[in-house]
Amino acid sequence: MSSNFRLFWRQKKAVAGLVIVATLCLMALFAPLIAPGDPAARVGRSHQAPTVEHYFGTTKMGRDVYSQFVWGARPSLAVGFVTGLAITALGTAIGLVAGYFGGRTDATLDLITNAVLVIPNIPLLILLASFAGTVGPLAIMAIIALTSWPWGARMTRSQTLALKNREFVVAAHMVGEPPWRIIFVEILPNLVPLIGINIVGSIIYAIVAQTTLEYLGFGDPLNVTWGTMLYNAQNSSAIIIGAWWDIGAPAVGIALVGLGLALLNFTFDEIANPQLRSGPALSRWLRLTRLRARELEAAR
């Protein structure tokens, strides 16, 4: 466990991703200090270009895009992180139970997982949201979490099946340890890199799914989020009239979150699969190449 943490902090891309995500989270947390005032208030002319007074310009309704960007990060990131954690918790629990107990339990849970897995998520989300009408953040989180856990469950199940036959798990069985202790003490710590991959991937998916639903008009238009910002910008034909800042600010925010989480995901991949760690090997190869070049120069 400690070696994995040391490896994580030695990766430059992990630190860069963590800085990006932490900066956006701090911006959302301190939104009242960074962008005081009501983000829905009309403070300027329609589609005013970025100025010193309005850093990111204004919307068609004369609202400050910078203020909406900062305040919109709160529900967007909250939905993404909470839903991602819920997806991971649900998938990990189902995968652990199915993989450890096996038999009918595994067969039943595997059947349910496969049934949900083959259903295309985004069309299903759109269908459920259309039946619900305009949905708020809590409804969006529930819809995404209940339809997006099978991928993580299958990964956890396959890894649990491999771990439950290892020597330390068999030894725990032989000394009479209860199943719950074997699952949480012996197996679960060995799944930490896999769970990290699942969390990061689920957060990215949740943010994209939420933005998609809100962009299509299924979110609450009165809530200021990055998704509703894109929806309002699209309805006001911001791109057609050249108001690129109206759609650019939320798009850049979503892209930055995706970039930061992707960098973290690459690091978790390398921890889970050491064969992907090409960075140190490449550095050694470059050092040897330079050394040989110097030796050839000295020989001449």
C-alpha cells in the first residue's frame, strides 16, 4: 500500500492532474469569495465581449459568464464526484460479493450485471429523464448511479475471483476468519488501484452524462451549472453570432476536469499494471544513449 502511494507521488502527471482537479474544487468551494453576487443577475449588455469588468463576457441575458462559470462548478463537480463515488461503491460491493461467494450468488448477480451492461447508458438516461421531465441534480445523480455500475462490478468480480485463491486468502479461510473480514482485510486492500481507476472513470462519465442531459434540456434551467450554461448558449445561438465566450467557458471547465482526472487515471493504470510504466525505462534509455554519444565523441 505505502509503495503504491510513493509511486503515485513520484509521477509528474499524477501531481499535475491532482493540481488541476484541486484548483477547480477550491474554486467551487470558495465561489462566494471569488465571484460574489448573484450569478443569475443581469449585470451588462447582451453578449458583451470579455472586458476588465466582465472577465469572460456576458450571456444573451446580460449575466456575467465568469460568475456563472465559478458558481456552476459547484453543482457540476458535486454531481460528478458524488455520483462517481456512488457508482464505485455499488459496483465494488456487487463485484466483491459475486466474486467471493460464487455459486448461485455469483450467477444471479452476474445475470443482473450483464442485463444492465448491454443497455446503452446515454439513450437510457435520456429515456428516463424524458419520463421524469425536468430533473434536478439529485434525480440526475440517482439515474446515472443506478445505470452505470456494471463496468466496475465486472472488473471487481474478475479480480476478486483471482485473489480468493491466493495463499493469504486460503490461509485466512483455514484459521477460521469470517467472510466479512477476509473481504475487507485480505481482498479489498489489494483492489485499491483498481478502485482508483473505477472512481476516476466514473467521475468523468458522471460529469459528461450530467452535462449531456442538461445540454439536451432535461436539467433544471434555473440551476446554474456548466451543463445549463451550454444549454442556454446553444439556445441563444452563441456560436453563430460569434459569442464564443458564452460556450467556451463551460466547455473549457469540463475539458480541464477531464484532463486532470485522465492524468490521475493514467497513474492508477500504471500502479495496477506495472508493464505500463514506460517512463523510467525511457529515461534510462535516454541516459544510456547520451552516455554512448559522449563516449563516441571522446573516442574521436
